[in-house]
Amino acid sequence: TVIMVAGVNGSGKTTSIAKLATRLKAEGRTVLLGAGDTFRAAAIEQLSLWAERTNTDIVKGSPGGDPAAVAFDACSAAIARGRDVA
């Protein structure tokens, strides 16, 4: 399963992703996060922190990089690692 989260800055996307990852893991699913917001370097750092707090794998791109490439890499990594949700 792939879940894409989109929204305007400051709307709670990162926190919602962390809550969703926590819930999915509590249900016994394996989760991999993809930090596709490459336009704002702090977004990658924030999601990385939540990935660490929730003990969830994460795929990151470089700040200013191609977000579609990060999404592709995250999906590929989720398949390769046998994750249930990306």
C-alpha cells in the first residue's frame, strides 16, 4: 500500500504521518517513510526525527532534489524490504 500525503505548509502533514506510522505499526504492519518534500530542507529533518522516534525506516532525498525520484526510491525500497506500507 502506498499513501501519499499532500498539503500546504503548516497543516500538520509530518505529525499526521508520524501518527499514521505509529498506528499502522501497532496493527502489526511494517512501514517505510519517504521524505519527498525536498523543497524545504527542514521537512526532511522533521520526518527523519519522527522516523527515529517511531522506529520506522525512511528514504530521503537531497534538499532541492527531485521529489518524484524520492517517491520512486521509497516504493522500490518498500518492495525490496518487504514492507506493507510506504
